[in-house]
Amino acid sequence: MSDALTTAAQQAVIAINGLNQVLGKALPVVQSTATTATTGAATLPAAPAGFLNITLPNGTAAKVPYYLP
């Protein structure tokens, strides 16, 4: 591989790595699901089918209800 191609490939890997890090911080990650949640003050309008367990960008764990159609 020529020096120019090697440099271009390295720059592409660095760019993809950077994008992965930015998206990882910006988007929550679904870790698992649960059928109950232990905290929360609001009453849901209907019984949820379950909860998505996510980690928010600041590292806080949260449960998000999901409903079946």
C-alpha cells in the first residue's frame, strides 16, 4: 500500500472511531428489559408491556416503558 493510501486508511479509522465515541455519548443504550419499575411518580395511562433499561449519556440508569399495539 502506498503512503497516501495508508494515511487515508488511518484517517478513516480515526474518523470512524471519533464518530462512534460521539454517538455512544449522545444515544442511550438498551441494556435489557423488565416488566416492572420500582420508582416514578407519574401514573401511566395504561399498563406497559415492559420497560427498556437504558443508560443515559451522563451514566444514569433509567427504565423507559414500552407498549404493545
